[in-house]
Amino acid sequence: MTGKELKEWRKKHGLTQMELSKHLNVAWATVARWEIDVRKTPPLLPLALEAIESRLKKGGGRSNAKKIKSRRKEVKKHGKSLPKR
């Protein structure tokens, strides 16, 4: 898998480099290095991405921070605000 393919996969699934790095249990800089082809992607990465994709389809992979941010935007539209944690 090339860095370009990884980046396309990540964007297709709506993940940031940080979120993908947490799913893979690697540093976010590792994902960034893979994407710009500074480091070669591991041979089993496609298999790991398949597992992550399956988890995301079941709704178990969306980051809680993303949900909170989305909710804040919704509440802000109505003139109120949510407290920051």
C-alpha cells in the first residue's frame, strides 16, 4: 500500500491522522510519514485497515471528541453553548 492510497483510505472514512493512529496504536507522526512515503507502510496494514473499516461500519470507531465537537456546533446554532471539558 502506498502513502497516497493510505491517505485516500483515511479521508474516505473521515478519519484524521490522529484518529487513525489511535486505531492502529502508533504515533500520529508514523501515519504522517507513511502518507508522504518517508516510511514504508507495514505489509499487514491493509488487513488492519479492513478491521478498522468493519468497526467503523458498526459505529464503534467514531471518536468521542468528534461527537462533542459536532454537538457544540449544533447547540451554538441555537444561541447556547456547551461547557468545555
